[in-house]
Amino acid sequence: MLCAAIAGIAALLPPGAHAEDFDTEHIFGFMIGSDVGNVGEREFQSQTTGRFAKDGGRYRTLNQEMELELVPAPNFRVELGTSFSAYDINRVPGLDDRRQLSWQSVSVDFRYRFLNREAAPFGMTVALETRADRVDETTAAAVRSYGTELTVAFDREVIPNFVIAALNLSYEPEWTRTPRTGAADQDATIGAAFGLMARVKPDILIGGEARYFRKYEGIGLDELSGQALFIGPTAYFQLSERSRLTATWSVQAWGQRAGSNAALDLVNFERHQARLVYGLNF
């Protein structure tokens, strides 16, 4: 109902209704906006993501990613990143007990903006992120994993210079091989996310994100493994002309693992997810 109401209001607004100082590139936590930055812009970003609570025992992981963002051409952005992860897993059904710190992955992210809100009814950007992992992000086991996430991001100002809405659609296939056993696995996750942010002060935005995921065995969506809905608040702070901070937290409000009647899927997903992002232009 909320999405329908917002879509109805947005449809009534003239295409030119926008605020030039609304930059959606970094205001969301787990989502992305359609803005990609200005030509020549360079930015360092630190992204810390925590995932907590599985189906029993103790499950805590912390991922620290450092990224360099460049805008070499109009509407086109490149991001290079590497990450480290810390794991504290104890007595979780189906997982080995682990307490470790590891260099986890390298990644490259390309984004191209096809529609600009200044000239179109809404903004649209396509993002393609490819990564290589040395450690499984869930189990912390040593693996050779390659994944690609394709995201289509839309956004539009619902109330000019005050409220902006965003929609993300994603598809993420992943190929994993375990060197110790030689076992190989393929899976894929599709998702849809909706976010809403409101400007409460010139340099502060407050809102929330709702994200729905379905995980499958096989990259062709062969067999459903589980599904989950995450909901939580997001806050964005423009600390200075060159620095920013985004904080977000999500809780699994509903989920279901294939073959189970439980109200949550704590095998394929976590109970809580949190993220803190700091960015600095230079």
C-alpha cells in the first residue's frame, strides 16, 4: 500500500520536479541510488558490515571493505575494493566452530546511469559488481568463490527536496569450489528492495529500507532454498563538504526455508544485518 501510494504521488509530479543538491549515490545503506558522481571525482570509502544470529549457537561476522571510487566519464563510475572479515561461530547447527580473521576478497564495480532525474521522470542506473573470495562469507571456510551481482536501481523525488524513493532489483549468481574436498557448488540470489529517505536537516536524512531475497540452488534459479524479508532504519549524515557517514540496520522480519514451516530462514540468512559507511572525497 505504501509503495502504491508513493508511486501514485510520483506519477502526479511533473518530470522536472527535483532538487539539484539531492545526491542518491550514497544516502542508502544496503541499497544504491541512480547518481554516480561527477566527472573527475575521486573518493575513498570504508564500509563495515555486521551479520548476527543464526539458528542456534553464537554467530557473529564483521566485514571491513575499503574501496576507491573513480568517475572517468559522464554517467560512468568505477569502484575497486578489497575486504577483510572476522568470524565468531560457536555451536551453530551445520557450521564448524571458527574464530578467525581473514583477508576475504577483491572486487570491481561498474555503474552506468542511463536516465538522469534532471531530464527524465526518474533516475535509472545499472551496476555490475564482480568479486573473488578466498573465504566463504557464511561459513568462514577456505574456498575459491566467484560472484557477480547485477543491480538495476531506480529513484525519484516524491516530494521535491524533501523525500526521495528508490527501488533496486538484483540478480547474484555465485560459483564456489572447496579446495580441501574438491566439491563445487552454484547458487543464485534474486532480490527487490525499496527505500525511502527524508531530509530532516540540510545535512541529515532519515528513512528506511525493506529488502526481499530469494535464494536458489543453481545459477538458473533451479530450486528454491529459502527466502527472507529485511526491514530497518537508515540515517545519512553529511559531515563536511568532503565527508559523509551512512548508518543502517535491518532485522529479518519474515522468512522461510524450503521444507520448513518456521517463520524465519536462519540457515540461508541472518537475523540481523548492520552497516556503517564512511566516505571521503579527495
